[in-house]
Amino acid sequence: MTQFRKILCPTDFSENAEHALLYAKALAESNGASIDCINLLDLSRNLGLIESGYVSDANISHPIELIEEHAREQLAQFISE
């Protein structure tokens, strides 16, 4: 049987992601492994707005910081449950 030492658990904070985390926890416990959770923010949809001039780089940096902070809060809540 394969022995895991680290498990990467990506999340979008959905109900399905919660189920995946529960599975990752069980797998980690049975293997003595650690879990790393990650949430990625896809900015590719917003890049077109920047390049076309609808949104300037200066205007988007603050909203991105707010989105990142919100994602950190969600991730902290997600892993504490």
C-alpha cells in the first residue's frame, strides 16, 4: 500500500471541497501525513479588462488585496472546521 507523507488539498470553499477535505483528513490520519490546503485565484478573466484599458493596474491592485484577504479568512475557517 502507498504511504503518504503530505497531502495537497485544493479548495474553492464549496461543499464538494469540504467533502474532499474530510477525505484528506481521514487519509492523513491513517498514514500519519500532513495536509496542505491551497486556494488559487484565477485573475485571467480580469487581465483582458486591464489590457483593454477598462481597468488600470492601479485600480485593480486594491480589490485584489481585498479578494486575497477574504480568501485567507475563508481558508482559515475552512481548515478549522
